Amino acid sequence: MPLLHPISQITVIICFILLIIILFFDEQDYLTYSVLFLMISTIVTSIDLENPPILDDYIKGIDWEVIIFLISMFTIVEILNEAHVFYEIAKFIVKKFHSNIRVMYYLICIISTLLASILEDLSVAIIFIPIIILTCQEIKTNPAPFLYGMTICINLASTLTPFGSAENVMIANEFNLTFLFFISNIGIYFVFTLILTLVLLDILLLRKSINKKWERSSNNIIDKSINSLQENSSKSKNSSHQFSAQPLLTPLLSIKALDPSLSMIKTSKNNLVKNLIALFIFFLFLIFIHQIHVAGLLGMLLFVFLNPTKDKNGKIHPSLSKYLRKVDYKLIYFFMCLFVLVFLMEYNGTVMLLENAIEQLAVHNIFFISIFIMLISSILSGFLDNAPVTIIFLPIIRILISDAGFASTPLLIAFILGINLGGNFLPQGSAADMMTLELSKYYGIEDVNYKKLTKLGSLFALIHVILGAIYIAFLIFVFPKFS
């Protein structure tokens, strides 16, 4: 039986819920309230428990490997964005295949999805969305199918790798999951679901608009200043959906530079090639070095030395501090607060109570408990940010595997699918979805709006979850080793 410390347990749960509620208020600084609720929880727990946690316990409660890896990834993304690497990839695709709209549609969706499986989906969305819109304007075709296709598909991306999202990083680190685990256990689901999604979107959207000439209704929107778009992005940065994304919400390129010819920004070929090679090497680090923080630090140093900067005296030298200054640490501090809150839930027995409740509902059936985990995590991730949902479920999954004796693979697959697929149920569940709406509004794309994205996103989220349930059932009932 889990220990009962009702005062501490109720206080920590209330603080956790209040923190989630605060995330819905754009004007509030979520980090201020994170620290406030954390202090209330720690003080009450220290008073209520006979043996309260000490400072070392709090420090050990934070997953430092995840924190170090996230800082490294944020820094790498800053370097790649400054080098315009992803812009050049996107520009090549649209210039090469703009005469074949269907091929361009599939290439943009597939390439953006694969990129989002390596780096954060929001960074990929910010690069591709303006280019899609401006290219479609040039070739007189409706950008809505491209935007919906990319937005819905890149939410699938994080299911493929252990480093495609901050949530996957935490899951992989908690359970020592490798790149091979993701590819071998989720790869088939990812490929089948991605193809089916693209084909269905082609049938539902692309075919209806592919032969129609399209003119943007608001011709003056492109002439707005970049400051206006940055202001809108800053608002998004403070909203609840941000925590599934890197802290990189301001546009990576000046809107003035993105003219319809897509030719204003020039990147050195040598610079582009060396960064693409470095990106491939970093990808190998992530695959073969199981300590994610080590892989992250090595990759960060690799990009820093390959992209030296000029100091105030005009001398060129590698400068890690330049990029570290650009990283938004609010997200890092928020994760640290979440780790400590969940540690307190474990310490006072709250997590054990939740685990017992889930175990009772599942009646010791691995299939039912896997489906339950996938459904509840996907629903919560649709309405809330998936970072706190992930952190609160990590110890529950760990207890179900280690103490209750459930098979690990079906539970982990269900958890990974649920936490990542839920972002499509509602736009606020995904930063990439919200950025699509922001930029579509900025460019005057009337066919892309909250109502339509919610309908399409919910439909495909439901399809993806149903396919996930079928896939889990197939693994459990056809392959006994999984159960």
C-alpha cells in the first residue's frame, strides 16, 4: 500500500493543476508561477512528512541528462538556422519541383516530416510555411493542402526517433531506449501511417484545388514589417502550446527576404555542404552514443567549430557563448520545476496511488492497459501541453513495468504514440499547428483557419490513434514476445 500523506499529496496535485491552468493565460509569466507553486509544494511537503526530502534529493530528482541534451539541441538549431541550412533545403525542393504540384506536395510533406523527426517540428514549420505560401502564390495554386499536409504529418515525426521531441528525449532517457528501439518497434507504424495520411489528404484536399487557379485575397500582407510577425510569434511563445517545441518562435528569416522567386537569400555552397555533413555526423552520434547528453554536447561542439564567428575586432574564432546567449532558458527552467514537482509526487506516494488506480482499471491485461495509456495520454496531450503530461506519466509507466511486472514494449509503444499523436486533436496541443495558423493569418490564407485545422486535425488524430491501437493489438496477439 502506498503511504498516505494527504496534506502533501493534495497540495502538490493542486499546484500541478494550477500550473497547467496558468499556461492557458498568454499574459502571465508561466515561469514565475512555476517557481511559486514549486516553493509552496516543497514547504508543505517538508512540514507534512516526518522525513522530508533534502537538497540532494531535489537535485537527484531532476533528469540532468535531458536538460543538458535540450540545451545542446537548442544551440545546434540556432547555429543551423543562422547558416540557413533548412531554408536552402526547402528552397531546392520548391524550385526543382514547382511545375509538378503533386510531386512537390509529397516531397514537402515527407522531407519536412523526416526533418522534424531529427529536429524540433516548430523549427521545421517556421522554415517551410513561408516558402510554401510564397511558392504557391507564384505558381497560382492554393497552399492550404500543403500547409495542412505538412502540419498534420510533422506531428507524426516525433514517433520515429528518440530525439524528435523533448518528450521523446525524456522517455528514451528514462527507459534507456535506443534509436534502434524506435525504428524496429515504431518504424512500420510510422511509414504506413504517413503514407495513408498523405494519400487521404491528397484525396480530400489536393485534388480539389490542384487544377484551380488561386489568387491570394490580401496582396498587401507580404509588405508588412517583420516586427509584426515577430510580435505575433512572441505571443505564441508565452502560450501553453509552446512546451512541445524548441524556444525558437520568432521567424528565422526576414519576410522581406522571402520574395516569390525565393532567391534573395544566398548561402555559401561550402558552408551548406559542411553543415549538412556535420548534421549527418551528429545523426550518427545520436544513433551510436547511447548517452544522449554526450551525443548532444559532441554535436554542439562540432557545429560550433564548423561555424566560427567574428568578434568585435574582426577575428574569426569558434564561439559557443554567442549561441548559448541566444537560447531561451525559460523552457529549461520550466522542465526543471516539473521534474521536481513530479519527484515530490513520487516521494509522498501520489504516483503510487495513480499507478494502483490505472492497474485496477486495466485488470492486469497488457492489451487493455496499453490502450488505456495511449488514449489517456493522447487526450491529455490534445488539451494540454504534452511536456507535463509526459513527466507525470514517466514514473507511472516505470512502476507498471518494474513493480507490477507488465511487459515493457507494448506500454512504451503506447505511451510514445499517445504522447505524440495527441497534438493533432486540437491546434493548441502542438506548437507547429499554432505557428501554421499564425503565419497563414499573416499571409492572408483564408482556407487555413482554426476551425478547419481542428476538424482535419481531430479526424487524423483519431485515425492515427485507431491505427495505433490496431498496431499494438497486432504486436501483442501475433508476437507473444511483446506480451
